[in-house]
Amino acid sequence: MVLAALRGENTPARSRSMSGCTTCRRRHTKCDERHPSCSTCETLDIPCEGYQINLVFDSSHSARSGCRRPLFTMKMREAMSEMLTASVGSGDVDQCLSQVDKETDELQDGARGFMTEYGPFGAFRISNMEIQAETTSIPAGLQSPTASAALSPPMIESIPNINDLFSEDPLMECLFWDFDLPMDLHHGALFNANSSPTNYDETNTFCTPHSMPNAPAVVSPSSPLISNLAPRNAGTLLLHYKANVIRSFSPVYSNKTPWQIMHVPIAMETFAQLSMGEFAPSTKMCIFYSILATSAFSLQASSSQESGGEAYALQAQNYIKMAIRDATSTPKKVKYKDMLIAFLCMATAWAYQGNEIRIESCFLDCEQWISLRGVPKQKKSRKVRLLHHCYLCPRVFYESTSVCRKPVSPVNNPSGAFFRRQQWADRFEQRMNERKEGPMVENDMHFEVPGRWDSSMYPEIYGIPESLLFSLAHVTRLANEKDISNSNQHDHSLDMKQFFERASSLEKYICAWRPPVHPPQDGRPTEENMLGQSPHDLLIIQMITAFHKALLIFFYRRIYDVDASILQENVKHIQYSLAQCEKLDVPAVRLSTTFVWVAFIASCEALDSTLQNWFSDWFDTSAQKANLQVFQVVKSITQEVWRRRKEGECGSWPVVLRETKQNLFYV
């Protein structure tokens, strides 16, 4: 080259690559850039230092040198360009700039400090007080709610997830944060190109807008512009939910219930994010506001003061709509467990509010979500199984007393909106004593597969043997067949012989069922292992005994519609068990769904005035303890049944529920 230059010949431009491995660049040798290690290093049998980007800060005390390398890879630069283009949305650049100017003119007269942003463009002004404060970065992405719906960019599946490209890259921390972070941490929301679009309802004053999905906020912790986005009383409501509300979900005394393991941590994590001025994913936001609504409704029932439950419920409803939209557009974006928890939390909030229509809607959405994403899972984790159990148990209780809906045939009921199926098990009594396992059992969302399920988690969560819940579901299903026949809808209904054969099999199994009598192991009540000496174990035993007696009453009322006088011994037995539960020295005796259902089924058959007065007092006391409206609803229906029987009318709770067009709801 030197000779060529001296001769005046044109010297070709020397190409210098900055994408070779660190070892070859340090040795000034040609690198074939093979990943993860180049062939040159392998041939020379020397360690290849790879292609990672390492920042080296020059200082007088450091003699370390490094190789130059592009700050961003080609994929990163392409993704950022696509992100900026997509952030403009349906409007052009001039429209975005005009919106910024218009918003600035409206805000600058009355606002001491403001900030507005549309797409990739924005403007802000800070007050003198804020100028004096120490700031090193300006938050971006706090979008004005007025332009949210108009300029929200559509979901573009071709844009790669830049968050995946930047994950675990300390370079991003150095560029966008003004303080030192551990090298193993990364900012997960940075340039998240797949964030959900804004879903802001201008008519709803309770809605809080999301930031723009393609221009997320990058806020310095030392910035004075950080705002606390969490409601003021969120901390109080979360503590009340954790300390009091979730105790009514299950009589099992344990710190490892699904609500303690999954629901509370998500709510606390979201609370922390909002307190730092960041938004969580829509599913977690729904869980957070559903829990706030549930806690607020609970406090409102005890104090008769407005506590914001309606506002929080509307917030949760908006976020669940956003989550459903995200799940249908980009399925991998929404986590299965978070979405299922969101549906369950919404159902609980509506139960505390007393909205039966929305409870049923949540149950059906839950079932469709499980069928779509849960059933195809080959191997279900423990948390997924816990959530499936938490869905099916209250669903079975809800279906058992939902008698005012118009019966439909299985052909017209593909979504499972009604507990009715044609698949009836042969040899029911024998098969109920056989062991069942496998995916078919785990995916059984209507209790259709008979047998003994040793891996069932219902005793662990609710203290109820799975066999009793299975029997309750089958009695409900057979009663629905009876209602269809009585409504002259003979298509796909059972004939008389089939009906009585199945009724006889169910009756024999329920009457022959006996509660477990052995002491529990590891504190977990099971069918084979129950009897204990602690007050908590005695509470579970009394509850199971009362549930079994109530199941017998439920069977004879719904299937044979017998005279109430035949059922009085079972009613007295249930009253005794409930009274014993009240005497047990158990902290805050749990008034779960099981107790509500048992008391309702028994009280409706009480003929003696002493028993009726006792159940009335029990409902009042329970309503004060649990702060649930369902106790007053149940009490009013029970009193109507008593009144009709006293006046010689046809008095049974199915008749009253049908005439009043009510379906009971449970937590």
C-alpha cells in the first residue's frame, strides 16, 4: 500500500469492521463473525471473548482500553425506527404537531407547569420551583387522555419486541437511568413496542389513561415530576382485604391459600408500581382495582358510608376489557394465570356489590378462558390447578341455586352456560369408588368424570371433599333435566326410566357417604384423613357434616320435591353443626360459601318457629361479620318461603326464586 501511494496510484478504501469478536479485534486479525464463538479463535485454540457490548468509562485512574462497537445492533435500530413510525398512528406528522401546539396553548395560560405528548412529539414547561430542583431526566409518554383514542397506534405484529432485544443489557441502564444499578437488572418497560393501546372512556371520570404504548415513560427517581398514581386509600383497602376479607373465602386456616399466594402479591406489586408513577399490565391493574373494590364494598357494608367501591369496580371493568382485547390480538402477551385471577377477582367484587348478572358473566368468561388457554396445557403447574379449583367450586354452588334461567338443551349450550350434559356415567356407584387421574380429570370443568380423585385440592383450599362437590354438581345436572322435562321441552331430555335410574344411583351414593374419621397429616384435611383435636380441625369436620346433610336436603327437594316434614332431622342436625362452629375458639370464624349455601338449604326447610328464629339471627350475625349482602338476600328469600308455607301456599325456594327471578350468588 505504501508503494502504491508513493507511485500515485489510487489506494482502495480500507474497510474496518466493528462487528468482529473482541479477541480478534484486539489481535487485529480477520474474524468470520460466527456466533457464539468465531472459527479463528477455535482454530488457534484461544478463548473467544464474544460480541457483547461493554461500556468503558475513561478516567485518569483507569488504564483499561476497549474495542469500538456500534451502540445498537441493526435489529435494535430497525425496531426503534419502526416503533417511532408506528407511534404516529393514523395521523400524520403535521397532525401530531398541531395537536401539541393546541394542547400547549390551552395549558400554558393557567398551568404553572405542564407536559403534553402526541406520538413521538411533545412539549413541556416546568415552574421556577421545579427548575431549581435537581433534575436529570424528563418523563416521557404521559399521554393526554383527549387524544388517546384518536391517535393510539394499531397493534403491529411485525414489529419485534424490543424489550426482548434489550433484556439483561446493562447498556440500557447506563443510557436511560442516572444512577448505578446492579448489572443483572434491566428496565423491563423500556421501548415496549407491544404494550396495549389506550382504552380511555371520556365519559367515565374514574378512568386513568395509560401512557402511549410506543413511547413509555422513562423517569428518573430523582425527578420532581414523578406523581403517585395509586388511590389515596389504596393502602388501607389492601390491608383490610388481606387481614379481613379473604378470611371469608375459605374456612381453611392457612397462610398458603391461593389468595395469599397469588392475589395479594400481584395487588401489592401493582400498588408499588403506581406509587412510583408507573403503570402495570392491564391484567394486574384489573386485579388491583378489583381487590380495592371488594375491600371498599366490604367496608361500606359495615359503615354504611360510600367508600369508592363503584369507582374502583368501573376501573377494573375498563382494564379487563383492555386485557381481553390484548389477549385476542396478541395471545402471548397476556399471562394465563393473571387473566384467570382477574376474572375471579372481578366475580368477587361483583359478589360483594350484589350484582348477580355480572357474576354470571365473569363465570362464563372464566370458563371460556380456561377452555381456550388452560385445557390445552399438557402440564399444569400447582398455581394453575389452584386457580381452576377456585373457579369451579363457587361455580358449582352458583349453578345449584340458579333455577330461574330458561333451560336449554346441550345442542344450544356450547359454551357451558348451563349445567347440563348428556354424558352420564354408567355404573355410577361403582365408578365413584374407583380412582381417577390424568389430564381428563384436570380438564373436567363440570364434574362429569366420576371416581375418587386423590390429587384433588378442594380439601386444601376449601376443606371440602371433592366427592361432595361432585355429587352436588350431578344433583344439579339431574334437576336441570327434570326442569327441562317439566317445561315441555322434550328434545334431548331424559325419559322416566333413565331419570329414576340416575336418581336412584345418586341417592344411594349420597346416603352411603361417610365423612373421614382419621387424624389429618401435615394439617391438610382429606377424605381419608380428617379427624383432629384442634378447634380448626373440628370446624372443618362440623362443616363437612353440615354440608353432607344439606346435600341430602338439596337432593330430596330438587329431585323428588318431598314434603318438608321429612327433612326436619337433617335441618336440626345442620343447626347443631352451625351452632358448634360458632362456639369454637377459631380466630374470626370463616363464613365461606359453604356455610352460606348450607344455611340457606336448611333454613328453607325449617318448620319449627324456634329453628326459624335461630336461622334468622344467624343470617343477621353473619352479615355483620362478613359484610356480605348475600346474607340479607338469602334471609329475605327464606322468610318468603316460611310465609308461603304458613299461609298454605306452595312454598319452596326453587319456586320463590323462579317467581322473583333471582339467582343466589356466592364469593
